[in-house]
Amino acid sequence: MSCIGKNIKKIRTVKNLSQAGFAQLFDLARPSVGAYEEGRSEPKIDTLIQIARHFGVSLDLLITKELTVNDLYGFDIFKRDLHQSQLLKKVADTPEPSAQKAVLVMGALQAAYLTRRQEREFLESLPFIALPNASTTLHRAFEHQGSEMQYQQHGLRPGDLLYCAALPAQPEDLQPNELYVVVTDAQIMARRYQGLTQEGALSMKADNPDYEYLAVPVKDVREIWRIEGVYSTYLKSPSSIEERLARLESLVQGLLGKGTSLA
């Protein structure tokens, strides 16, 4: 018995079909089915294609591999009509993961934000960033502008998105050297908080030493946001040979200095 004949008989048995019933499906004579199963003849390629399509079996498997009952049940499950009672029933909706939506204030709209930051219609017209977050704290995102927070290829770059959490506009809630976005009537700035000046203003420091400290009177502060994360598209390039040589030279000098002190 050929592989094809065995498979035809296996399919017919699994489907509970007689040779006559199988023959009727494909417009064959009943003796032809018996001849196939006994290996005395083989069906035409057109007939094999019809059998494969009808029972959802790969034509390649039908003619090259002796199919198992598991194979046939696996093929059949996708074609048979299930009774309603056999279908899986939906018993509950999968809860959608909570997401914190943060209004995104791009650089071109920051001037408008200064005057319209309390208008609901304006805020709803802005794009937003959605992140998985169960926190109830209000979040906002600002596009960073300027180079005051960048030094020696490190820090915040123009175009970086600053993801922030709202804080009360009170100095006692701020931590020294932490990054904050401070909103006044005149500007939006990202700086490191350094404490209070003698006059009671917020002392805000830039990472770039070329920029002076800013003293922001508390009465002028409208919003304070703690920077929790930064999204940047900048990918730092590999160090140049000159930079690596400079670091190596510094390391050697440090080792020599230690050796001299020990001597």
C-alpha cells in the first residue's frame, strides 16, 4: 500500500466515510477508492488536489508522509462546524493597562503655554505622551530648548523631551541638585535647584558653566515640574582618538603621581 493509499484510508476512517461515500465526494468510482487504498493504482494529481483542499490537508504531506490521527484531527479542527455549546465563551473583559497621558508642550507652543496654560481647551488641543503608569500625579512633557544644560557632550540637548511630574510651587518641596522645569510668566526653564538665595528666590543652576545662576523670585513661579525622564534621539558618537589619548594620559599621570607620593 502506497503512502497516498494509506492516507486516503486514514482520512476516510477518521471522517467515518465508506468507500462509496468517499468516492461520491470526488466523483470517483467506488472500486477506484479500493484500488488506491490497496496500492494497485494512484489517483490523478487533480484528484489529490481536491482531496487535500476538501480535508484541509497539505498536498505535500498527503503524498509524502503517512499522516497520523493527531495530524488529521489538527487539520480538521479548523474546518469543522462547531456547535454553539462547544465554542469558548467570553466570561470577562481583559482590563486595559492604565496609561498616564502627559500633555506635550513643544518648543513652538511654549510662548502660548505661558499665557494659556490654564485653558482646558488649549491643553486638550496639544499632543500628548501616553506611558504605562498607575500614578494619579499630573504629568507633563516639555521640549527642551537651548544648550545651557549640556556640557562636554553630556546633559540635555535641544529637542529632548522632558517627562515631568507636577509639584506644589513651594521651595520646601524641592531637592538640591535635582532637575526641575520652572514656569514663570516670562519663560519655561530647565535647571538644577541649588537652594534659596538670601532674598528668598530660587537659585537655579545650569550644567553648562558658561551660563550664570538664575535667581527666580518665588512670587513669579507659576508651575514647578520634577523631571522624571528624558526622551532623546541623540546617539553619542564613539570617542575620538584624541579623547581616548587624553584620558589615557590623565590616567598615567595619576598613577605616576601616586608612585611619587609613595616614594
